[in-house]
Amino acid sequence: MSIKLKPINRGPRDNRYCGPAVVSFITGKNTSDVSRFIRNRYRNGIQGQRNSVRGTYTGEVTGVFSALGYTLNRLRLDRGRPTLAGWLKSNKDLRSAGRVFLLVAGNHYQLISGRKYACGRIGEIVSIRHPRVKRRCRVTDVWEVVRMHSVWAKEKKDEWQQYVTSQTPRRTNDSYKVRKMMRQYPQYGFSYELDYRDTYGSVYYVSMSHELENKAREMDNHLCDDHYCSGMEGVHGRMLTMLEFAKQHH
């Protein structure tokens, strides 16, 4: 059964990231509803509880599509990691009308259907020759998006309603907790800084005072090596461990 790309359902204050966007381009669902499904469905998963959806794992995107009546059939990449331009050229025959392919290229979800292209960054359906399409980025994964059999899709329908309408548990902001701890214990020299961002979110470098860092190295404590944390929740967790170490050895 053929699939046609739809205009993205995203207002000015809705989720802007690429995972919810590709789901919206195919299903017509609002990106914030897709984000809410992911938060509620996977609140105890790899990323744990979170207040917003930025980076999304493949399993999460697959789960949303499944709840909306679609499956992702993985395709093999014959030549390692081709550029997007190379993949488009070598798969001309595959890209027929009514077939939609989900690609991860440059750590970014994007859709290809015939000569049409869509992604959350551009925010609309454009030609594969559009100047904003990054044709030199490397393709790492490809799936074909296929409609489920109607019987299976009907069984999945309740899952979408269940997780979109349920409430995400509220929690105290991790950034606030981290700043409070730094103010409360200035003698320990706790600090953090953004190191880089990727598809899955922000990664921070977290450290203590030189005195405590040297002490951790002398004792061969795990804190001397494990400085990188994913998200502010990870920063807060590491600072709690550093606080316990600092109180014992400062």
C-alpha cells in the first residue's frame, strides 16, 4: 500500500526535533503529541524520565510508528557508509512513487520518497536537490516505512491513545539542583561545562577542585576518569557522588 508524505503538523511552540518530525510527515500527528508519547511510553527506558524529547533512539521512533500502524523494514547498506547523494544515485530504481524511506544521515532523521525530501530541520517537503539538503552527509541506517496489516494496526491503536493522554510525572528541575549544590558547597570546586551536542542530547564535562581530582587519582577512584555525563540529570547524579567523596576526603 502506497504512502504519501504529509505537511508537518507543527506550530510555533511545538516540538522542533527530527524524531517527532519524521513521524508527523508520514502520519500527520502533531510533533508535540509524538513527543508526549515517547516521554510517557519510554519514561523508564534507556534515557529514563525526561521533561522534553530532543534526541530519540531508533527503538523509540520504531515504537511510535508501530503504535500508529506502520513498521520499519531495515535495508542493507551495500557500500559501508555512502553519502546521501551516493545513496540517492545508487537507489534510483528503489525510490518509486508511493514508497517512503527513513534515513539516518549526519545523526539526523530524514525522509525520502521519489524525488521528495523532508526533515524536521527544513520543516517542509522539498526536492532532493534543494540547497538545504545536506547531500554530503554520511548515511548510517535506512528503513522502508510500510503500513501494517489492518488487523495488527487496530490492535496497536489503543497504545497511542494510552500514552498520549497519560501525564508525564513531574520532577524538580535537574539544572536547579546542580546550581543549588554548587552554591551550597563552594569549597569543593564543583563545575560543569557543555562539551558537545549530538542526536541524543547534550554531553557535559563535570569536575571537582584540583585538590579533590588529585585525591581521586591517588586513590584510583572511578571519579578520576568518569567525567562525561549525558544531560543535566547525569550531571546531578555525578555531583551527588562527588559530594559524598568530597565530604570524606576534603
